[in-house]
Amino acid sequence: MDPEELKKNWLLQNEKICICKGIPRKFFIEAIRKGASSLAEVNTIVGSGSGDCKGERCGPKIEELLAEYHAKNNRKSG
């Protein structure tokens, strides 16, 4: 991997999905990979959805991550 690709990957993994609690994308991805299949399950595992916004900001982003992950896995198994 070239340095620019490494930087882009690092920034993507460490982007804050839950702004209220400062939780980065990599924790959400890990929870989804380990079997969390709904917004409620991800929130329980990661601790998101309980900050000042009560999930209004991070909820849609988490739903997007879930959809992307399931779409990707459906292509692999199909």
C-alpha cells in the first residue's frame, strides 16, 4: 500500500461516527463483523445512540454501514 492509500485508510477507520461520544468507524465495523445485525445491537455493543443527540446523528450512518456490510456479504455468498 502506498503512503496516500495508508493515510486514506487510517482516516476512514478513525472517522468519528458517533460524534457525541467520539466513537470511530472501526468500532462499528468490528461490531457488525462480529454479528451485530441491527442498529439496536450495534448501539448496545459500541455504546452509541445514548449521547446528547440520542442517535439522531449517528443512527443513519450506522444504518448505512450495516447496509453496506450486508450488501457486500450477499455478493460474496451469491
